[in-house]
Amino acid sequence: MSDALDQELFDLARSVGLEAAALVRLRRPQGRVGVAATKSSPTDVVTEIDKASEALIRELIASARPDDGFVGEEGDDVIGTSGVDWIVDPIDGTVNFVHGIEAYAVSIAARRGADVVAGYVVNIATGREYGAIKGRGAWQYVDGEPQAIVAEPGAPLSHAIVASGFHYTRQIRTKQAQAMARLLPQIADLRRTGSAALNLCDLALGHYDMYFEQGLHLWDHAAAGLIATESGLIVVGLDSEPNERMVMAAHPAMAGEYFDTIRACGF
Ligand code: LIP
């Protein structure tokens, strides 16, 4: 029963995600996109298209499963009665979207009880899709067909390409700059591409060796965190579960060394 339900939730996540991505693509004007409002800081932006994407996702999910709960980046939480909640980022990587940098994604996760059981991420600009169902692996779509993603051990720390991001608030960024100054001499290089969801999917694919970021919200990493975990990676926080304080992800073969280094650098 739960297997069939998880598949149903994944299929809904994918069909809704594809519709939302199509809407965002259609509505995106040439050049830079206008900012509608700012959130946690003057550089934490939202556009009318983020809001339209989330409204569409809410409407499609509510019409298919009216009793489910909903947690979205751009609107109020809905408390459900079915035991299933949706955790949605209508555009993860909004700054990239505003500037036309092709790394922004729709991210949709379904949670049953305490567990995220289905995750779907689509890069809106390139159309690349990633998915996972808890206990059934992770995959990317190649010519429309699912192809398993199996993560491989990363490089030793001194050769690691590390993906990360920086907080929106200046005070925390100042601390991050100091911690980053300690980390940089120990790794091969750093990438900051601006979408946590895509960073986690790309880590699973082996483009990076490690990913970590502070200040993420659940909607930034819920879907891609499952994709990463199901590909064989470990996704944790500083001490336990991933949370706003920290999300770190790596292959289990390297995670001990990588994560200890992040902690020792003072992030
Ligand atoms: C963004 C993340 C990005 C992170 C930003 C922000 P948004 O999500 O995915 O990697 O560095 O702080 O949270 O706000 O564009 O949905």
C-alpha cells in the first residue's frame, strides 16, 4: 500500500513540477526579471513568477489530493489531515532566475509522517530532471527514461571540489568568510552556483565531492536531500539532522574527514 502511495506521490510531484517549470519558462521575460519583494535581507528576493509557480503547484496538488498539508516558500503553511505534506520550492535559485543564470529549479517533496518519501527536482532552464522514492533509489531522466544515480566516493579532501553557498545576512556572511578562509587552503576548489536543490543533485551525479550550506530552509533541500540520500550519500546537519544551521552532504567513504573539517573550520 505504502509503495503504491509513494509512487503515486512521486508521479504527482513530477507532473506538477513539469507544469510549473513550463509556466516559469513561458513567463520569464528576456533580460533580468523584476523583483517583486525582498525577504530576510535586501538581497533575498522573490518575483511575481515565483508566486505564480507556487500558486499553480498548490492548486494542482490540492485538486488531486485535497486533504494533504502544504509547506511552500512563498505562502502560508496548510495543515492537512491525510498524513501527507508537500514541501515545495517553486523556484530554487531565484537570484539565478532573476539574472538569467541557467541554474534554477522547481523542487517538490512529499512527506508521509516524519519521512520524505518522494522527491522531484527539475532544472527549469535546461529541463534536466531528477527523482527519488524512499527505499527505491534515485534517478535522472535521460531522453525521458529514468537512469539510476549511484553516488561514488569523492576525492581526498585536498582534491575535493566543494559546492556551497552563503547566507543572506551580512553578520553570518562575515563569519562564513572567516571559516571559508580556513577551508579554502585545504580543498581543491569551491563552487557557488546558487541552487541548493541542483547542488545536491549534482553532488549525487559526482560533479562535486562535497556540498555544505548554512541558512537553508526545508523547501531548499527536502526533495534533493532524498535524491542525494537514495543515491548513496549521507546528508546531515552539524550534529544530527540537516537544518537551517547546516546541511552537509558527501559519500560515506569521505564524509567523516569532510564533515570534521567543516566543523573544525568554524562554520
Ligand atoms: C536559495 C538556495 C541557494 C542558497 C540561497 C537560497 P531560493 O534558494 O537554493 O543555494 O544559497 O540562500 O536559499 O531562495 O532561491 O529558493
